[in-house]
Amino acid sequence: MCELYVKADPILYESRSRSLRICGVVTTLRLENQFWDLLAEIAAVDGMTTNQLIGKLYEEVMDYRGEVVNFASFLRVSCTRFLAQRRDRVGELSLVPGRVS
């Protein structure tokens, strides 16, 4: 089982920092490359750039919660929720009568 994880390309878990503007303030975020890739995928699905998506997520979490203690962790969790939602959608499609998956 662990072979699936330990054979991952090290570039995926290498961290990379990016500077971006959130609500008019320039800041730096540090995430692993795999999370940057997932954020880019989510942004593309929503027709945005990665920076636009991150800014929108920040604004929405601030509107909803009033604060965010660890925004990088929030982004990581958002990515895993995106993957879980995609997995669930694929599972639902395979249950449609007459559909072969």
C-alpha cells in the first residue's frame, strides 16, 4: 500500500512560494507543488487564474468566518475537498442506469 505514496515524484511535495495580491495587499504563500497544480485546475474549471481563485477564496472565507488563522492550510483542505467532490461525482455517474463506467 505505501508504495503508492513513497514512489511519488519528489517534485510534487517540494514547496514553492508565490507572491500575489489579496484584497490589495501583496503577500506570499508557500504550498507544495501538488497543491499549486490542484489550485490551477480548480481555477481553470471556474474560468479564473490561480491568483483570482485564491483571492476569491480569501474574500469568501473572511466573509463567512471573519478570520482565517492559517490560510495555506485552508487552501490545502480546499484542494482535498475538491478531489473528494470530484470522486463523489464520478461515483454518482457510475450509478446512473444504462451508463457503463
